[in-house]
Amino acid sequence: MTGASFRPETVIISACLAGLKCRYDGSHNLDEELLESLITCHLVPLCPEQLGGLPTPRDPAQIVDGDGFDVLKNRASIKNDRDKDVTKNFIHGAYESLKIAKMTGAGKAYLKEKSPSCGVKKIKRNGVEIGGSGVLAALLEKEGLEVFGI
């Protein structure tokens, strides 16, 4: 007779929150308190913008007219500070992240607020914080994951 084995919960986390230098400016948003609270979990750090083919560092970008749900419905676009459309990169990165979430069996995601990819309840437009979801947050929520903004 064997004892029950412990299998840690698998969760997605924005790579910048885990301390990886993947933000648009090449920095990170290490959140030690969050990492400590998830100590018993198997963490899968992801940067959807890197997975979408964008470099680090990169020009900051924002969702134009709408939020991530609108981007996924082709009702809004994402442009960087040089007015280059990077919508396809953001969508591709979100779907690559979703593949990884499914592959690993993740049911939850802890994502960085105010990001055009990871914002759960807040994104930034023209330097101002507004209500709305980023592209990855919208896609994961749509696919049934529990999504938390940090």
C-alpha cells in the first residue's frame, strides 16, 4: 500500500513578477510576497510578448480603442510608441501562452496589471490607467482559467 503523493498545483505567472527581466524596458517586477504565497505551487513563468516574437527591450505598446477582448475579436489593435502595429505579436504570444498553460495543466494565472498583455482589470492608455483586460488575460479567462491581477 502506498501513501498519497502530493502533486503541486501548476499556475501561470507573468515572468516579470517572477523576477525575469522581460518587461518592455528590460527590467522586471519581482514580487517576492507573491512568490512566497505560491511556494507550494509549480510556477510556469511566461512572457507573452516575448513568446509573440517581440524583443527585450522593446518599444512600449498599448491597446488602441478597447481592451484584450476587443483585440481577440479584431475590434481593436495594439500599437507601439513608434505607431507600429504589433497586434499580431500580442495575439500570437497569448495563444502560445495558452498552449503552455494547457500543456502544463495550469488552472490559474497570476498576471501583471496595467500591461497590454497581462492586465486583468487594468491596462494603460496614453499613460493613464483605465479599466480593461490585456490580450493574454482575456484569452485565459475566456478559456476558463482563474486569472488574478497583481
